[in-house]
Amino acid sequence: MENSVEFRFAQRSDAAKILFFIKQLAAYENMSEDVVADEQLLREQLFDKKGAEVIFAVENGKEVGFALFFHNFSTFLGRSGIYLEDLFVLPEHRGKGYGKAILKKLAQIAIERGCGRLEWACLDWNKPSIGFYKSLGAVSLDDWTVYRLTGKTLEDMAK
């Protein structure tokens, strides 16, 4: 049940655990080959540069889920928001309400920090997650399309 889960913010010494969860998520999304992050890069980007934050869902002292998030900004709202980059619960711990508990915790953090919204993206083939998010009252932004520059295209644009 959701009540038996506790939360803790990740610390610098958790880089290996964070990478483990990232790799588990990538495997679930059939994107393992895209993971280039390593522990040192995570320590630098998350803790030295404070580029994002991580919370762990903890059951009986063991990390069973995680969320990686950062602040974005809405010019229309005039306030920061929280963007959830990754949410993952280990398969053997699903069905216990931990995904919902993580989102509830993030909503609490957003409210405490005066944020105007909590948002995330979901792969369009991930029907179980889409159904779960809709069951919580989340609304898909079907009229928006995400664009991305990476790798050589990003480098070329920067020139």
C-alpha cells in the first residue's frame, strides 16, 4: 500500500542507484542503447550543477522506485513548474500504489515550492502508463509536439 512507502532525496553517494534506475527504465522503454550517462556524469550534473533532483520511493529500507525531475518555467503562469523526466517502479514492486505515491509526493513538492504545474511526457505506445496517468486526472496535451536537437544537429545549430 501507498502508506508503507517512504521518500528520500538522492544524495551524491546515490549515483550508482540512480544509474541503475535509469538503465531499468531504458530497458523497459527498449532504449538501453541510448543510455550514455555514467555515475560521474550524474554526480556532476545532478549534484555539482544541480541540474535535476531525484527522489527515491523506499520500502523497508530498499529503493523500489525513483523520480528524476527539474524546474521549468511557464511564462503564461509566471511561475516555475516541475517537469518529471523519469518515473520508474521496479517490476516486482508494481501494483502497490508506489507510482501514484511518487506522483503525489511530486505534487506536494510542487505546491510547497509554489509551482504552477507538474508535467511529463509519455511514449505513445506505453498504454499501461497512459491509462494510469489518465486515471489520476492527468490530461494529455495532444495539440503540442515535442521537438529536439541532439548530437551533431545540436552542435551544428550552435555554430
